[in-house]
Amino acid sequence: MNAPRSDATGRSLRLARKELREILRDRRTVFTLILMPLLVYPLLGAVMSKGVLSALSDGAKVEVHVVVRTDNEQVIFAQSLYHGEQLLNKSAGNVEPESLERLTFESTPGLVLQLYSLEHQEGDETLESLVRSGRADVGVAVSQTVPGAVAPRGTHYMFLDWRIVQRDGSALSKRGYEEINRRLQAANENNINQLEQAGLIPKVRPSAVSRQLVKPTGTSQASPLVTFIPLVLVLMTMTGAVYPAIDLTAGERERGTMEILVAAPVPRLNLLAGKFVAVLTVALLTATMNLLSMFLTLFALGLEGTILGSISATMVFQIVVLMMVFAAFFSSVLLSVTSIARSFKEAQAYLIPLMLISLTPGIFALLPDIEINGPLAVAPLINVVLMGRDLLQGNVNVLMFAIVLISTALYGVLALSLAARVFGSDAVLYGSSGTWSDLLRRPKEPRDTAPMAVSTSCLACLFSLFIILGPLGGRLGLNIGQQLIANAVVLVALFALIPLGFAAVSRVNIRSGFTIAKARLRWWVVAVLLGVSVWPFLYELEIMMISEERIAFLMKLAGQFDLGSVSLPLKILCLAAAPAICEEFFFRGFLQNSIRQNSSAAMAVVSAALLFGLFHVIVKDVLFFERLIPSTLMGIVLGMVYERSGSVLPGMLLHLIHNSLLMALSHYQDVLERWGGDMENRTHLPSTWLVSFGVVALVAAFLLWKQPPEAERPGTD
């Protein structure tokens, strides 16, 4: 007999606190958590500073881009530099620059100054903006140019006031400043000495060189070395979670304490959740220490601008979110692997290949030509390393970032579901002949409803395949009508055939597992009324959340799809009927039905609706954020109809009517405009429409709540 849900949750949290306290007392955890980050990153920073960044040292080839304000200042600057070079190199005679665009010096053979002036730049660029953005390393301006006295031997001297703009945190910009300043100072000092020897008193003060530091912006370029950092962060986070995962599963079996724990009046899933929280906490602490140590090392060595280009609060937040999701994912993977093992050594033997496989994604991050796309964004581990690289380089695709987060989170849920299948099982607990095939074995008895492990596994697979196969029609070079048919076929395969396959493997009864049941007439009436009346309010909500710039962008994007040439029946079939039937078949009939087993009706409705909304946010190569709330609210309406009617069929009709109306209104846009509506340009609907449809919606809501829900479905409490 299981304990009440709230009491079991409290016990699992207390278990997590106990396990975490014991883990943090262990010296091996302290070493991995604190000492390794404090040793690894300063060591790597020293290597990059002294070794890899030695390209910026004396004698190495360095090209510094220098921008001046005018062509005249470029001539004066080049002549002054070569005058200083002549003095530093002790060369005889005057030294004139061979080129005013590319300056080289004998005293520093590897140094090249690439000069250009703002007179040839378009727009209102300044020295500061070019240096700040990284398009120039150093900016030079002559603040004052005054003729001086004439010294012996007829040499004419000029007193110049120099201002050098340097990008803060950039080793290359700093090196350029040092080389330029050294030569200009030498020329200044020589001018003063010559005047003093000639007994001449300058009428103006001697020339000066001042430095102006500017902060880099997010557009400054990062070093190729940044591709190495995500792999180090991933490996260090993984290392922090390995020992706690082994100790809390295989270690407890070896010590003989697992049997006592499993015998406690707490569901095994709650026990596993408590251990997961403990492992995740250690992994997050390890990730936090690694991030802090990395950034502090870069700041201490002055390499943050050179390595990262720029650091912003948004970038740091995105990295933290990415590492949190990855830590949760890998903690789940570790628990699923170590739950199989029956001893500490066996768990270590399983994890060695896993760690070696985890090194492979580093290759992708180190290849400069590899860019993250749909398939790579859903590839485990590879997506995290590539996204970490893009985040540190300041080159983030928001759509890919969202896909990486969602897919990694779903993989974590899948791994945790696999761990729940074997955690505390007799085959592993008592050392009998349990094998890896036990994870995929079919149950002996048929089931009325899919367990959460099955439905979440199906969801994880669907999301990855949805990202990969969704744009398939456009990639095949088909016309718009053929693309719609191809997309409909993909939709049927994803949301109908794959869930049916999972149900068959898990011995789930099709009728009860997907809630294919007869519905009473009143529920069909409610579905029709809601299908007709809900769309105006969801449309208005989307309009309220969208800006004029976003409307212009969406209209431009819609112009890429010539739906006007497609017949209305084909649009209704591919864009209304196929999504309505297949999505309800999975999200309500399969997923919400599964969630309902272990949660309240409200939790099941909201959870399935939120996942339904997330799937509708990702469209082609764009994130439609404004669709999240309207789609989620539509999912809640569909979930409530499903929950009250006890059948997935009325929701399919509601969804079909809703989609078909939108297709018809879009197809007959000219007629709609005569009636006062202009959906194509995203304008608000007439108030009379909203009042009329509001009355219909209120009648539907009254009928929905007036009638009691149907009998409980099989498998529910």
C-alpha cells in the first residue's frame, strides 16, 4: 500500500537532503566540486596566455588593424611611426614608409599595422564604434597639430597630441597600443632633446600620447579558442555527477542498504526522484563552480575580450540555463545506467564507454564549418556543445537554442523513465539474471493506458523527428501543393503511427489507451459550438501580443508560401483535418490520458496543453512566440472537452472546425474584408463579431460544465 502522494513527496525530498548531505561530506566530491575547477581553469588560462596566445608576443606574426580619421592624419601617423622606428632601431638617415596602408618595422619583424581612414567608410562610424565592435583593433586621432621650431641641420619638428583608442579586454588591441605608443613616445622624446640641444624653447607644450579604453560590444569577434571551452564545461559537469550517481545506486546495492530503502512505504519512483535531486544538485554545483572559475580566470588574465569577444548578462544567463538543462539530462542518463549495475565496479565499467562516447561531440565544436541546424540541435550531447560554442561566440539562433533546451530536457525525462523501469527491481536488487534487454522487454499483461515512461519516451522521439522531418517538404523542391501533402503524411506518421507503435510494443490497448470511445450527443454539440466560437478570441489575443515590426515580418514570411494557388479542399485536408485528428489522437488521447494516471485532471489538462503549445511555436525556421499562449489556451479547451466527455472524438471535431474556419477565412479574404475583417494584415476584428461569438462561447461553456463528466476511464484513479 502506497503512502499518500503529499507524504511520499515529502519523504523523497528528505531522502534527497540526506543523500546530498552524505555526498558533500565525501572528500572525492569536494575535490571534484571545488578543487578541480580551481586548478583546471587557471592552468588552461595560463596555457592559453603563455602558449596559444604567444602569437601576440614579440617576434611572432601579428596583424593589427588601425583606423584613423582622415587621409591626412594617416600620412602624419605613418611618418611619425617611422620616425620613432628609426630612433628605436638606431638606423641612420630618415626612414619613410613604403606604403600608407601596410606598415612593417625592422625592430619587430612580425608586426604589421594595417591602416585605413574613416573617409572611406560609409555611414556615421567613429573610431570608438569601430574599435568597440571589433572591426578595428586600434583607433588613432591627432588632437592637435602645431608647427614647431627648426633645429640644427634644417630638421623640421612638429608637436602632435595623439589619442589612441584601445578595446578593453583584447590582447591584440593592447599589443597594438603598446607598439604604437612605444614609437610615438620615442619620436616625442627625440623632438624635445633636439630642441633643448639647440637652445630653442618650444612655443607649445611637447606632444603627448593618451589612451582611451572602450568596452567591447556583443558584435566583437571571439577567438577560435572559445570552441574548446564548451567541451571542458560539459566534461567537468559530467565528472561531478558520476560519483554520486554510482554511490546512490550501485553503491547502495553493494553495501546492502538498497533493500531496506525499497522496503520503505514510499513509491520507487519517488525514491528515484529523491536520488535524482541529489545527483542533479551536485551536478549543478559543479557546473556553477566551473563557470565561476572559468570567467574569473579570464578576467584575472585579461583574456575575456580576446577569448569571448564580449561578455553580457544575457550570454551568462543563457549559458547557465543550458548547463542546468544539460546537468539534469546527464544526471538522468547516469541514473539509468547505474540502476542496471549490481556493484560499484560494474557501474564504473558501464560508465567508461559512456564517458568516451561523450568526448565525440567535442570534435563537432572544434570544426569551424559545422553550424548547428535542426538534426544537430536534437542530437544528444552534440547539441549542447555546439550551442555552448555559439553562446560564447555571441552567435545565437533563438530557434536552435529553444530546440536544444526542449530536446535535451525531453531526453532527460526519457532517461529517467528508463531508470524507473529497473530501479529497485528484483533482477538487479538481488543479483539474479537481469540484463540490459530488461529495459526494452514487453510487459506480460496488456494495459489499458500507457504508463508515463512510455508516453514521455514517445514524446521525446516525436519532438526529435518533428524537428528533422517537419521541413522535409520544402527541402525536396516540391511545389506548394505537394509540400502540403508531404507535410500531412509526415504529420500522420509522427502523431499517429509512432504512438501506435509505442502502444503495440508496450501492450497498450488501442481503444482505451487512446480513449477512442463513443461520446454522447451533448458533447458533440459542445464541440461544434466551441469550434465555431473560440477562434476570434485566440486571434485577438495573438494580435494584442504582437508588435507592428513583428506583423511586417510575419507578412513577409507568409509571402514565401503561395497558398492562394492551392484549392480550399486541399488546404482543409492538409492544414485542418490532418493536424486536428492526429494531434488530438496523440496529445489528448494518448499523452493526457497517460498523465492522468498519476495526477489530477487539472494537472493533466494543463501539462498536455503546454506541450501542445510548444509544438506549435516551432514553425519552419522561426519561433512564433506569440502563438504559445493562444495555442496553450486552445489546448486547455480541447483538454477540458476530452476530460469531460471521456472520449478523444469530440475534441477532434472541435479542432477540425477551428482549423477549417481559419483556412476558409484566409481563402476568402476579399469577402471577409467586405464584412469588416482583415486577418491578412492582422487587424482587430469588429466588436460586433466578438460579442456574437462570445455569446456562443458562453452557451458552450454552460453546456460543458452543466453536464457531469462521463464515467472514469480505465486506468484512472
